[in-house]
Amino acid sequence: MPKLFTPLTIRGLTLKNRIVVSPMCQYSSTDGFANDWHLVHLGSRAVGGAALVFTEATAVSPEGRISPRDLGIWKDEHVAELKNITSFIAAHGSIPGIQLAHAGRKASTSEPWNGDTLIPSSAGGWKTVAPSAIPFDEHKDTPVALDKAGIDKVIADFKAATLRALAAGFKVIEIHGAHGYLINEFTSPLSNKRTDEYGGSFENRVRFLLEIIDAVRSVWPADLPLFLRISASDWSDEGWTVEDSVRLADIVKEKGVDVMDCSSGGVASGIKIPAKPNYQVPFSDTVRKTGILTGTVGIIVAAEQAEEILNNEQADLIFMARELLRDPYFPMHAARELNYEEMEWPVQYERAKRKK
């Protein structure tokens, strides 16, 4: 059996293969509500055979949205539409997951097709928050540095969102600690210039993240997995490094994080990232040596490529984004390419399955 189609059990869940639909922003919500677009977008990837289907970054508060069109889970009314989606995903053999997020100083931004620019308050935008009052770049507003009450509110928002995620039928939570959003802004010395217990040393900069993990785990069932997405490197000598990620892995695995989803970058502007196929695989490989399960992501576009990563034991899961936008049925096609004939297809599609 190809490794890509080998099941993986994490706590009380078994993933039927190693293909994960990575969180991908859709910028298609109104007031945070899921709608038919999200049902079809996420549901088609479940029909296509991915083992685990994540929502886009889902805001734990209105001010935590990247854009006004982001998905949200900050109020109870969001639960019903999300439950329709999780029920559909589960009915088609995949596991529904949600990524909980707060955009920090990169919030109040327009959709990519509308310029990806700051939305001022006069046009419906809002004041952003961050660990320090430092804008992301010259095109962004200067955020408000969170005080202790503000920090406590964000932690409480993650906890409340976790309870709603459970009510909505999600079976995996991923905490978004990457790509220059709020948690990553705290962990990186490039964006965190605080002098209190949340800034300065490595231990202080990860404190906010660890408190969020504790809050989430306190209400998330023990038999359900918790993932953490990190930017494993800031791609800067002055920033967060893969060595920091290794230190973090040793800590969070003891706090109940089951998988480190290893991405990179995004916390500072003007940094050149040498993006190419497999460019982030060394991060998951290095972090995996701590004994925690890892996922890798980034320009993974072919079945043989994913199979090689797994066979080399550089990751346990393959997170796919753009390739699954291009081809929701990539898992079916990958099975054919790897000569795996036992992959189940939806009964409605069975007559189209090529059999030797």
C-alpha cells in the first residue's frame, strides 16, 4: 500500500489517508456566516477523498478577521451553518476540522481581488491589535498593543470558539500560530518588542500561545486531536528560527498538541522566501525528530512527491492547498497514479472508477 494511503490514528480518530485539505481563505462570508459556497468548496474536497478537511482561518472575534468577508465562530448563531458542513463532510468519509485564528495587525484588509489593502474605519474597517504598536508595513495601520485585559479576552475568545466548534461537529481543531497573525506576532522577536511577561525571552514570547493551548485543551475532548500551525522560520537571522520551533515542539506536545503543521514566513514584509517544491519539508522533518507528529505544506503538487516525503519520514501528513483548489479530486487521481486500487469512491461515482 502506498504510504499516502496508509491510515493514521491520532487520539480517538483515524484518518483514512495522509492527505489534508489545508485551510484556505475564501473571503466569501457575510458577518462571519458560512454559506453554500463553503458547503460546496469544503464538501467537494471530502467527496474527492481527502482524509481531513479544514475550514479556512476562522475568526474567534470580529476584530480577528483578516477581512470583513472571513468565516467566523465568535457567536452561537454561526454554529448551525457550520454544522451542516461538518455533517456533509463526515457523511462522505472525511473528518471535519476547523482552524481557529486571530489576524492581529494584519486584520481589516480587503479581499485579494479588491487590492488586499488596509480598510480604514471610514470604509467599515476596524482598529487592529498586536503585541506591540508596530505596523506590518507602511501600508498598514499602527495597531494597538494589547494590555493584559486584551490578552485575556483573546484567550477567552479562543476558548469560547472551541466550545462552538465542538457544538458544530468539528473533530479536529488547529490553532493558527503562523503567517504573521496574532499568535505568530507574539512568538516572533521581529514583531514582539514587549518588556513585560509576554515579551523578550523565548519563554515570554511563547507564553500567549501556551495560554491559548491550555484554554483550548481545557474544553476540547481528550479523545479529539489538537493541531498547531506554526511559521517554523521567519526566514530572518533576527527572527524566529527552526531551532525555536524545535524548542516549542518539546513544550506543546506535553500540553496536548498532537500535530505541528509546519509552514513558514509571513510575520514581516520585505523578506525573500525561496519558494519551490518541498521548500518547507525540512522544517517538518526537523521538528518531527522531537517525537511529535508533523504536517508539511507548500508547493506539493504530485502523488509521487507526496509519497516520497512520507517514505523519507519527513512528515506524517501532507497538507495541500492550491493543488486542491485546482483539483478537488486529487486523492482519487493520486491513488490511480500510485496503483492503489482499494481507494473507496463515492457510490455515485463508482461507475467512473477505472478498474484493471
